[in-house]
Amino acid sequence: MKKICLVGCGSIGRLHAKNLVDKAELCFYSRTRASAQAFSGEFGGGRVFDSYEEVLDSAVDAVLISTPPEAHRVQVIDAIEAGKGVLVEKPLCATAEDLVAIGAVAAAHPDVLLMVAENYYYKPALKLIKWVLQQDLIGEVRQATIGKRFTQASSGWKSGYGALLEGGVHFVAFGADLFDGELRRVSAEFPGAVAGEPERNSLVRVEYADGAELLLRYAWNAFSLAQGTFQHSHIVGTAGQVVFESNGIYVRLKGRRKRLYFPGFGDMMGYGAMVRDFLACLAEPGRRPYSDFPRAERDLGIVFSAYEGLA
């Protein structure tokens, strides 16, 4: 099994550890040694490191970075330059400058694995909807409205970031992967935004060169009785539409074929498929992950362009 060091032993790190514990030899590093020791005791008893430098000097094959976004730039770059494979929690980074810096180092080390933990790429619902579009079951796609609006408290490091960057980027990735075309314009509104404070409500409009339009709605300050469950997203084509529960529970096709699909509950959020892709890339040098740097660059480009309206 490959040796993977979990960097950051918090709630997200725990999720990744659960998915990897039987599939890799895990070791641990966190800002507080006690957190890393607790993870080691819970997830296989692997080595606990005292510093990130010690991690990179060791024989680990890869690092899984689950630290706050502001730490990603340095940690990702240092790992790539040390020749360690990287799976980094989304968002890949916190600023456009960070994105450029990471991209330059990744380009200089093309044989080193860099993967972003964007699980929405691996959701069964996305796979099904892409199949529907490829089969031309709703004709040419002209417009999509995708997103989720609910109430979520932001505490700790999350309180310092906007909802669009920290959570909405999932839906940016989902929508952008459906269109994946040449961008013409990105515009945004942030209802209720207060100058100098992270936004909690966003409406982003992405216009493509072929005339198609993607509308993204995401909020952490909206009332939702079911906390965002059973909200619907829509994809409209020239011969019908797809309506899907925004979390991916079900997909309803209303086009050249009418059908209700349940894409799959076993890995509805895509974490299992994402981990399999990561491990396959580690096992096969040269294999590229689906959730790669170019896709992260595309998605964060949309987010950072949207944030220009907050300046």
C-alpha cells in the first residue's frame, strides 16, 4: 500500500482518513501533535510527524492536505518540489495570486501528481446528467440554474472566507463541468454583503461564447426547512430539460425521453470515486486525475472573477 501523510487532523481530515484507512498506510501531521496522535490511534497507529519538513523528508508517497486554504499555497508548492504526490482539499487556494504561483510550480514539475479534492466531479448525478446531454436527450443546452441555499454557521477558519469560495465552489465545479466552454463574461451579485466582511449569499452569472448561460445560486444565510435538501436545479435545452435535486438524490428527465433516475446512494457525494482516482494515480505514474489543476484553475477563475464585484 502507498504511504500517505494526512496533513491537518480536523473534521475534513477525519472524513478522508475514514475513506483511506483500509486502502493506504497512513501517517499524520497537524499543528497540534495531540490531534495527530489521536488520529493515529483511531486510524491504524501510523507515524506522527513533528513538522511538515519532516513529512517531506520522509519516505511518504503523497500528502493529503486538509488545512485551511491560506496554508495551501506553501504546503502544495513545498510538496510538489519535494516530489510528493498531492491531494489538497478544495478550494485549492485562497487568492488568484496563490493560483498563479501553484500553477507555475505544477507546470515545472509535470510528473508530480497534483489533485484537488473536489468530490462533486465524481458524483453519480453529474455522471448521469453528462450522459443525458451526450445522448442529446434535451437538445442543445442553453441555460442552467444550479445551487443550494440554506443556513450554515461559519466558525473557526471558515469564518474568514466567503460562502462562494468555501462551499459554492462545489456547484461552480459541477456547473462548469457540464458546460466546459469558452467563457465570455462572469458577473455576480452578493445580496446583503457588508463591506470588509465575507459574503454569505451569492448569485453568479457565467456567460459562454456560444451563448449558453450558467446561473449559480449559493447561500449560507437563507432559511431552508430541510437544510438545503430537496431544492432543485434546472438545465434547459432546446428539446427539454433536466430537473435534479441539488445534492444529487434524484434526476428527472423531461425531454425526448421522460424518466426519473436515482443515480446512486452508495457514493452519492462522490468521495469513494475520488479516493479511487487518487490511489490509481499514485499506483500508475503518469496517470492524471480527473480533478486536476486545469479544472481547479477554471473553477477558481470563475470564483475570483465573481469576487471582483465586491471590490
